[in-house]
Amino acid sequence: MKFGASSWPFQWDPPYENVIKRISGLGFKAIELIAWNPGFLKDYYTTSKVKELRAILSGEGLELSQFVFSQFDLSHPEPDKRKSALEDFKQAADIGLELGTKIINSVSAWPFGMRFGEEFPWHTHKPLVQLFTAPMPRGLNWDGNYKSYVAAVQACADHCEANGLFHSIEPHPYAYVANTSGALRLFEHVDSDALCLNFDPSHLFPVGDFPNVSVYQLGNRIKHLHVSDNDAVTNVHWRPGQGKIDWKEMFIALKETGFDGVVSIELEDVPGVSRGGESVPGVYRNPVATEDFARESVLGMKYLQTICDEIGLDYE
């Protein structure tokens, strides 16, 4: 097991060459890179840029633990939209393979190609409003749409499996995979050993799951972790130890289930964090994360390493 960091809280938008070196210099052993949309695949992750990034990763001794690309149209009701989304995913997977990762990560799609922050409200707004709701159009074919989503995920997993990759789904509030039960349901329907989970307790905890219980239920399907804390009311991403998640119990569960992947620090609501434009939720807006944010990330890693030392869970 090793500790890494997500790149985007350090620098939301590319170029990512400097953030790779920065995260390495802070003592992390792994990093995640991201493509926010299909345009990034074409415009930033060119053949020459992929070679350059892979050389930097190698020179810094960093593992690329995941390449992140989410295509929410995998659940779109229009077949052509799903087909296009699948082709985008395959392109992302091929780029991730060239970058040197073994895991392609995607946030779960919402029903009918809907979007978080549009048809489904931002979860962070929940304590601030009198009525928190997501009105739905009438007459939708929910069973049919889920079957279409399953078929799309099956195709994604098949592509990954054919190329020696894992496809990690990340649960998110209100998505098709919103909680542990949703993940187990998807695993039952998709026949592929390549399909796995990016376990993110900051998303699971506020929708009603105890992270340690989820670890026991999901077992070896968990191949990668995003870690951040919150108060169980919203899915904000605070430094571990600053919220209500019981990290000791969660890491005991990880030890007992044999987890040996990357624990990636992903703090998105900590002072000094880098964030995108106004369409992205959050209070802070920095093109590049501040040194205070970097210190918070290191503190989060050291806090969890102390727990690992206490329970006898080895890490690099």
C-alpha cells in the first residue's frame, strides 16, 4: 500500500508537468491525472504530451495510480449519445494505458445522462435550502435506462479487460452508483473482473454508509481509494481527521480485507485548494493550490499513516 495525491486539487487545469513534480516533492508515492472532458483528450493528451508526462512520472518515481475520465452520457437515453460516450471512454483508456496506469477511473453516471448540479442539485447545498429536491420528468423508463447503462459499463469493462486495465467506478450522491448497495448491484449485472471500485468515503458517508462496513461488503472489489473527511451532511472533502469519519475502523477493515493499493489524498474543500470555474462547486478559487493547501495534504497523509502504524498496516 502507498499514499498518493490527486492532481486536480493542486492544479485544476493543465498543464500538469509542474504539479507532478510538486506532489513528488511533498513525499507522495503516487498521483492521479485527469481529463475533464473529451476536449482534453484531444487538445492536451497528445501523443507527444503523453510521452513527456510519462517520462516526468518515471523521473520522479511516481506511480500513476489512476487516469480519471468520466463520461456521463453512458446512461443517455439516446443510443448515439451512449455510443459516442463509449468511444470517448475507449480513447481515454488507451491514453491511460500509454501514460502507464493500470486503472481507468470514472464517476458513476446519473440516470438518463442527467448531470450533478443540473437535474440533480449539488449535495453541498443541502443544509442551505428549505426544499432540497430533484423533480423528474414523468413517464421515464427507469428499468430500461439502467439496463442501457449496464450494457455501456460492460463495454467499458470489456475494453479495459482486453488491454490489461481495471475500470474503477466511483460512487457519487444520487448517481446510479450512489452507495455500497448500488455498487454491489452493478457488480452483479456486469460480468467482468476488470470492473472495480474507487472507494471514496466522502461520497458514501453522507448518503448513509459507514465506510468500514462498506469496505467489508465490497472486499477485493476496492482497488483504489480517494480519502477526505466530512460531517456526514454533505460530500465536502476535508482533511482526514477534521470530520466525523472513523478512519481507524476503516483502515482496520482495509487491513482485514487485504487492500494493497493506493490511498489518494483528495482534498477539495480546504483553504488554498485549486478549483475550476464558477460552474464547479466550492468556496475557494485558485488556479494553483497554495502552500497552505500543500501542508494540509501532507498532514492528511501523516494522520492516516499514524493510524496505519498503530494497527500494523504496512505502507511504502
